[in-house]
Amino acid sequence: MREYIDNKNTVRPLSIAVFGTPGSGKSYGITEVAASIAPDKIIKLTFNLSQFTSTDDLIRAFHRARDYSLLGKLPLMIFDEFDSEFKGKLGWLKYLLAPMQDGLFREGDSEHPIGKAIFVFAGGTSSTFNEFCGETIDNPDEQVRFTKSFRNSKGLDFISRLRGYVNILGPNPVSEQDELYVIRRAMVLRSLIKIK
């Protein structure tokens, strides 16, 4: 994020994916990192794609980001549940590709530049990046079906436009061998107490 903010010549958004179980602190963690890097410049905008009913909702979201960008702010656009269904599995991905690649969004016959922005894609259906990509599927037939569906849903194109991803381990144990969940839980409790 710091490198992206310091680079004055880039207008293509910085795209990062964040995965974790519900309540693991995906949005909170990213927001805290951003606030520690540029608290006076970054404006957080959160959109839950599972609540969007049409592409017009997404266009309005990009217009909000563009407005802040024109004011000299850096919009931190958190797309919660980006992997939710919309006219099919992973239906939002194809509408996110051009903004991720070129920093432009289409409205009718017009294209609008978003300006400098940070896109954070918080997964709602997958707990890890590997799960999102289907790498945790053991059955070969199921893997073939998943890969075909993932490719048709523009999953590979989406991944190619990401600058990076983060798997967030929440406060609950992720396996029987996970003994560090106690520390993660203590950190969450500490931050909650500190807020109050």
C-alpha cells in the first residue's frame, strides 16, 4: 500500500484479495493497516456485493470512489462478498475486471476513470485463497468441473489482476493442531477493549 501511495504515476487501482472465516476480521484488519499508512489520505468505502441487485449499484460505487479521488483522497474500496452469486456463480467478477485492469468503468456508452484507488476484495464463500481457486478439491472429476466453471466465471482473469492476497486466521481454531488461536483471540479482545 505504501509503495502504491508513493507512486505518483500510477492510476491503475491496487487490487488485493482477503480471505477468512466469517468474523475473522478481514475488513477490520485491512482498514487498520490502511489507517496506519495514510490516515489523512485514505477514505474507506464498503460495499457488500451480495446486497447489490444490478450493475447500476456497482456503477454508483465507482462514482463515489471517483468523487473522492477527484478531491485528492485515496478511496479504499472494500468489496465484501465479491465472490457471491450474480446471474450465476462468481457473477460479479466480469464487471470488476476492467476497473481492476485499466482504472475505468463503463456507464452506458461512456467510460469514466476511477482515479487512484485501492480495491480490497473480501471473500464470503471461501476461507482461503486456495479454496477460492479450487486447490483444496481432492476429487479429480469435481476438480475438472470446478476449473471449467471457474474459467467461465472469469476467475483466472480476476486472479491475474490481483497484486496479492491475504488469508486471515480468525479467533477460532482452524484445525486441531492450531494452538495459536489463543493469541489471535487475545489480540482481538485487546483491540476491542482498547476501542471502548
